[in-house]
Amino acid sequence: MRRFGGSLRIAAGILVAGGIVMAWLAIRRGFIDPPAIQAAIAGSSFAPLIFILLQILASLFFVPRTVLGIAAGLMFGFAWGAVWAIAGAVAGAAAGFAFVRWIGAGKYTLQSTPRIRSIVERAEKGGWRAVAIVRLIPGLPHSLANTALALTDLGWRDYLIGSFAGMLPMTLLQVDIGAAGGQVLSGHGGWVAGCLLLALGLAATFMLKRAASNRT
């Protein structure tokens, strides 16, 4: 039974690795972008559910979350786009966290890399606040954050609360960009304001990261 479980974990790891490669190729060729996602699922009555499932797959296959946040705004507008985008982001974060812990990658990584272990220990002491700070780091891929946080001994409660708090600001801004883009396509404008909001959000997350670093 243990041998079967180990083989299943190896197979799952290979499958995800293959998915990452395919997702990277699709992004390079322009198959994964907000308009393409909108065209593929916007007409379905199950669009919200499909979108959340896409968010989960994106977290496992290292697809940039920004793409899906903007797509949410294009498809659903700001209000419902924000609801489905943050729901999908948290669901994707949970899936990535659970997957890394299930395959047991953390045990080997922590034993072989003392530097990562020291970072992990600091994150464990910070609880949900540490998770939120990690989520606010500009430029840190969503999937990479899921993987790093799965290496800790953080409980699910701290992980989910911190992920929600840390991802919410940028998710709202990404959805606003998408919603503003939809308004531009329909002739109502609003794109410039959305871009300014996104720039302000990036500046705010950089300042929060700097403040957190100074405290430690």
C-alpha cells in the first residue's frame, strides 16, 4: 500500500511538471491571456465554476494569477469579478498548499537547504500575518508562494486567513483593470484609471514589504 501511495505521488508530480511546461508554452504562444479566457468560458452558464477550477489549475501549473484576475473583470465586471477572483485565488492557494504537503516535497527540501529552513522558521512564528506579508511581495508568483508556505508547519487557519488578506488588495486591482478594459471595448472608457490604481497598488505592496523587513 505504501509503495502504491509513493508511486501515486511520483505520478502526480510528473503530471504537474508536465502541466507547468504546457502552460508555459501556451503563455508563450498567447493561448493564455484574459481575452482568450473570456472567449472560452464567458458564454457558459457555469462560467463562475469553470473560472474557479481554472484558478485551481493555474495555481498548480504556475500560470500567473494576474491573467485570471484581469479575465474575471472582463467576464463578470468589477463586483462579481472580485467575488469569483478572490474565491478562485483562495481555492487555488489551498490546492497548491495541499498538493505540496501531500507529495512530501517539504521534508526533503528543508533537510537539504538550511537557508530555506531558517526562512520557514521565521514564517511559522508570524502566523497568518507572515502569510499575508508573503502574499504582498511584488513580483512573487502565486504558485511559488504556495509551495514555499507549504514547507512550513503553519496550520490551515493561518494559511487561509493570511492568503485571503494578502491576496485581496492586488486581486481587486487586477479585476478593476479587467473591468475597465471591458468598458473600453464597449466604448465607456476607464482603462487609464484602472492602470493608475494598479500602479498605486504595486507601490503600496512594495512599501509594506519594506516596512515588514525593517521590523525584522
